[in-house]
Amino acid sequence: MSSSHLDQRIVAVKPLTVPAPGRGVALQVKVTAPLSGANLPVIVFSHGNAWSMDGYEPLADRWAAAGFVVVQPTHLDSRRNGIGWDDPRFATIWRVRIADLHAVIDGLDGILLQAGGLGTRVDRERIAVVGHSWGAQTAGALLGARVLDADGVPGEDFSHPAVSAGALIAATGTGDSLTPFAAGHLPFMRPDFSTMTAPALVVAGGKDQSQLSTRGPEWFTDAYRLGPSPKSLLAIAEGEHTLGGVAGEQVAETTDEDPDRVALVADAICAYLLDALRIDDAAWTALHNAGAAGDGAWRVSTK
């Protein structure tokens, strides 16, 4: 990414309310966008468990500076709503999360209007979804992934026709290796990637050891391995679950604080989406070349 992108002035507007009947709690979003530019592509971002629209600023700001309009909803599992794992509402939050992303995309015109007239500057034919951790499973549903029931039968198709591509950061893998706690409390964590046909970049850390799985860090590459082409994988050897701190600077959940790693994740997703949305392939090609010529700290694979 060129330095001119990083010098781009951006603006953030929040909270904006999105129509979501029957949700119980108002659906609010934050919009981050460049101050100038036209035909801007859109990223709808789904946060990890307990976070909100106020997290992930290192990603959202960098994407906006590169020319994306970033829309971040606050899901019901946000810690500000106080819905814990033992709350009876928790079992269906995964569905509400997916509905949140649909509501954002379907209500995009209203969101852009509230955000200061961005509607005339956005290209509605170029919409991507991105998510981290639980948010990656949420975003994956709009790309075509499904959830298997206890008998291994795939559930509903939640894909959205307006979504052209996406990126999944630390996406949990298949449910055949869940710990007893995860199997009992998180039955929705049984993704089926075989129907995830939309183009997607999977970002995985080589030291991301989940307490929810009996497998190692390769669990987080399942979306790439099992998803049909076209798929790409950014594997970061020393990355842990927050990939250097994607949720924010010096947050408690970050175990591998590394601003350069966060910048790599942000820029790689930006480069991938610019290519996948047919805007510009130069940055993605450059990233491929840099990974191939690098020291093995990270690599890019495609299929």
C-alpha cells in the first residue's frame, strides 16, 4: 500500500441505527470512510465475541484510508449488552449476527444517508464482508458457508447476493474436534465450508491455539482447505488469535502485540479485496511476490 493511501484523511460517524425488527436491542453501526473519492467499495465487518463497533480501529482506519467505506455493527454478544454464555438468548445469537449483516447490507442506503450523504460516492456493486473469530464465521455465512446440525445435515443458506467477496480472520474450523465445553455451549460452531463458493481470503496464525478445539493452529485453515475455489490463505507463522492486536492497541485479549503484524493483515485484506472486486490487482500481485521472496514469516497460498 502506498504512503499516499495512509495519508488519506478519514471520518468516522456513530452511532447510526439500522432497522432490525424483532431484535430486542437496537442495531447500531459505525461508518468509517475517506473524506474524498467516488465509486468507493464497501466492507461490512463482523467483530469477534464480546466486541462492538468501537473495536478493530487499526483495521477499519487503514481500510478507509485505502478507499473503502467500512460499516461495523455491534452484535448482541457485545459485552455492553450483558448476554453471557448462560443466557438463554445466547444460543440463537449466531443467527442474529448473520441477520445483522443482512440488515446492514439491505439497509445500506439509509446508513449512507445518515453518514453524511455517502450514498453518491459508494459503488453498491462492490460489497465485501470481513470478520474476526466468531465474526469470521458470521461473515462466512454470507459467503455461502452453512452450519451442520447434530446429525451432520447442513442448515439454511444465508448467503447474500450483493456480497462479491470476503476475508475471514482466525475463522474457527470444523466441529469434529470441539472440546466438550465448546460442543455443549457452542453447537453452532460446526461450519460447513463446502458451499462457501464466493471468493475469500483466509487469515490464520501459526500459533493460534484455541481452547475450543482439540486440534492445533491448522484448525484455523479449514475455511481455506475445505472451501471451494477461488480461495486464498495468508498464513502468519508467529500469529496468535488476535494477529498482533487487530481489535485495538494494547487490548487485554492481545497476546502477541505487534503493530507491523496488524498492518500486514489490514493491507493484505485490502489488496485481496481490491483484486477480488476487480478494482486493481497490483497490490495483491506485489503481496504474492513479497511473500515468495520473504523469510517465511508469512506466506500466501491460492487455489
